[in-house]
Amino acid sequence: MKQLTRAEEEVMQHLWSLNEASVKEIIALFPESKPAYNTVSTIIRILETKEFVNHKQKGKGYIYFPLVAKEKYSKQSAQKLVEGYFQGSFKSMVSYFTKNNDISVSDLEAILKELNSKK
């Protein structure tokens, strides 16, 4: 699966939250200083080329919908992060974030509890 740019990911986050939407509906979810219609439209076309998005016609316009589930993309992105920066070691990644981001003991316990429930 291809990686997305920051702008592409932001558009996908909005599309995932809406499930299907027009460009105007996607733009409406952006905070103030919203991107231009043409900018979002171009990003959507790029996402179609990357096979993340497809569309259906509605009147004179299009409604876009995701082809890739958010969970699938998130899992793939997390795996690339672990492989690229932590030599494939989940333990190294957790250790890094613990040391550098002041993760509390209660947060670590919650993570361990969740991992144990998956076994």
C-alpha cells in the first residue's frame, strides 16, 4: 500500500469520518483558513490514482468514498514506523516513547492490559 502525504492523510481523515462526501463537505470539516476547493479536489484525484478513494456521480458533482479502511492504513503506517525507526522492535518503540514523552505508569498499565486481553 502506498504512503500518503500529510495533506492526503488529512483529507482521508475527514473522508473516513464522513464515510462518503462531496469536496465541499470535506472542506467544511477543516478548521478556519480552509484550503481552496481546487486544492482539495486535486488531492482527491491523487487519492483516486493511489486507489484510496473512488467516486460516484450525484447530479452534476461527485460523492467520494474511501476504498481503504482507516484501520488497515493505520496498521500499515504503524508497521512502517516500527520497521523504519525502531528496527522492527515494538519494544524499542515503546521504550523510546516512554523515555521521551513522559508516558505515565497508568498509561503503560493500560497498554499492557490491552495487549494481554488480545492474547
